[in-house]
Amino acid sequence: MDLSPRDENWEPRVRASFAAQKFMTHLGAKMVHVSPGAVDLELTMQPELTQQHGFFHAGATSSIADSAAGYAALTLFSAGFGVLTSEYKINLLNPAKQPVLLARGRVVKPGRTLTIAKADVYGLDDGEQVHVATGLFTLMSVAGVKD
């Protein structure tokens, strides 16, 4: 499988797009790794991101999984193309009660129009890692949409 970016300036473009995404900023998500076909996002526990039992809300967990997968796909797109999620399925595997969530987005099959990616979300706590969610994503390459 070829994971070669179609844009020599892919990394600054992906980082700038992530920095401009207001929802990720609102959640407090940070991009901690980026390489062709791969993006990792980290989210630190805040009371505003929890549900009634004190765990990360599934919406927060799903959101960082979606963005990690989407940005992993965007690393491979040509300049002038943006990314939109067209479908995803996520399985919540364990309560996300750790202080930090790490979403690892990886391209499974790159394509010109549709790219398939996966994201695994892990709860991190003092060196321990708990697999809290896994998802499969279909991402669409959209011409003329600002990255």
C-alpha cells in the first residue's frame, strides 16, 4: 500500500487545518504525531468532557477518533482538497476514565475520492494503556474546500 503524500507541503497544510478547527480547540485536543497516513491526537480530562459517571463522554471520544482518522487521510490528499467524513462506526470498548485519551488514526486504504481509515482510542494513566474505543471511517476528498 502506497502511503505517499500527493502534496510536498502536506505536513504544514495538515497542521494548519487542525489548528483552524475550532471544535478540536474547544475540546482541548492536541496533535501529538503526524506522518503520512497517520495522525495521533491527545485529549486531557476536563470536567466539561465527562458524562454523568465521570467518564469521558462518548461524544468526546468519538470526536477525537473521527478527527484523527480524517487528518490521517488528509496527509495523503493533493493540495486544494479538503476532507469530510462520510461515514463511521465506533465501538466503545471500556469506560474512558483515564486522565488522557490518545486517538491513533491510520489510513487502511487510500483512494482518490474515498479513503478508509481506522482509529483506536486509548486511555492513558501513569504508563498504563486501556483500549477504550475503535472505529472505522470513510473519508471523502473534496476539491475546492479549504484545508
